[in-house]
Amino acid sequence: MRKLLVVMLIILVGMMVFSSTATQTTPTGVEKAVWDGDGNLITNPDEGMYGNARAFSLLGTSGSCNKDWSFEFTTEVQVAQWSEWSISGTKWQWFVKKPGTYIADCIIFKIKSNGDVEIKFEGFDDPSYVETPDPSQTATIETYYGYSLGSGSGGPGLVEPGNGGSGWIRAEDLNGESLLIPEFFSMLTHKYSLHDGIEAHLWNKITVVDCNSASTYRDTGTVYITLKEQKPWIDPETGDYVANLEKFLNDER
């Protein structure tokens, strides 16, 4: 009889503690519909439609007792890194009548983002003779690249580091190098923000010598743009949400 009373007392105390404490669920959430500011439905999980924003409700709570209550309420917004960019050309095509060194400013690159951006280069080299040349001839065109920041154009002096430019870089030296563009940075007297976007003029310098036979010389490289502060719930190949977005729900306050 005494043992039965002890067991009943333990159960009763446990029920009192449970009933006077708010109970909270696990981070498992329920995805909700989302509208944009104009009232257009952009995310509807019931129909598998997902726009530029998705929202989940989670961490439900409840209580039951003759007492006052309080509970925490959190709004967490995770923002992915985005970018907008354009380049006015992806090819320089020269027509050279006679030997000499020539410089051109003919390509404009623009980029906006809300985080740091890294640019890498691969496969760059001096343009080479498209057919097998005579061994006694010069089979390549000595080539340099450079950039200057700002919307205004000017002479090649803008490429010099003292004027805020990159300096002249040999084509093959681009490979393995990375250009990190911070979200905010200063150069000379100018302050730049990727939020507003920046503009750069891309320059090309070639040297054609007497031994460059009459022909076509060509080289093709690849430029990679990497968003350095991207969220793990964005698929880096597609730029869309990962399939298991629910995995990234958390109970942090």
C-alpha cells in the first residue's frame, strides 16, 4: 500500500510540473505561402511553386495552468548572396596591318552583389598561330591584360597602379590568380560598394613583331565568378534552393 502511494505521488508531481510548463516542439516546420509586396502569390508549397522567398513556421508552444505565461517569439531571415553582372564583349578581335605595340579599351564589365566576389582565370595565354608555323617564325602574339575602375574612359595611363588600375599583366600570369572584390572597398580617393555596383574597363595590349607570319592567332580562356558569402541552402550549380531546405531549420533564438 505504501509503495502504491509513493508511485501515485511521483506521477502526480510529474503531471503538475508538465502542466505548469510550456511545451515546445522540435525544429520541424510547416512551410507557408508567400506573397510579394504587390500581393502576387510567389510561393505556394501546396502546388510546388517556389519564388525568391520561402517561409516556415516552427517551434510551436502551449501551456495549461492557472498562471501567467510568457514565451519567446523569433523572426529569423537568412538572405542568400546574389549578383548581377554584364560584360559588353567576351572577345577581342584585332586586325593589324603592320608590326607594333597596340592598346585597346573596348570591353566594359559591370557587377553588383551583396557580398564579396572572387574572380579567377584559367587557360589564358598568348594567342598562337592557328596552323603549324615554320620553326623559324614567331608562333605567338605577346599579350597583356589590365583594368581600370570607374565609368569614365581615358588613355592607357588609367591602367597604371598609381592611377588605381591593375597594371599590365601577362596573359599566362592571369592563370591561378584570383581577384577578390570586397563588398565595400576604397581605392585612391574613391569609395566603392558592390551594393551600388561597380564598373571596370578591361584593356588589351598586344605586340606584333616582324616575325609574326601573316595568319590568325588565337587563345581562349575561362573566367570564373564565385560568390564568396553564399548560404549553404543555395545549390551552387543552379542558384536555386537545395532540395532538403528543411534541413536548415534551427531552434536558435
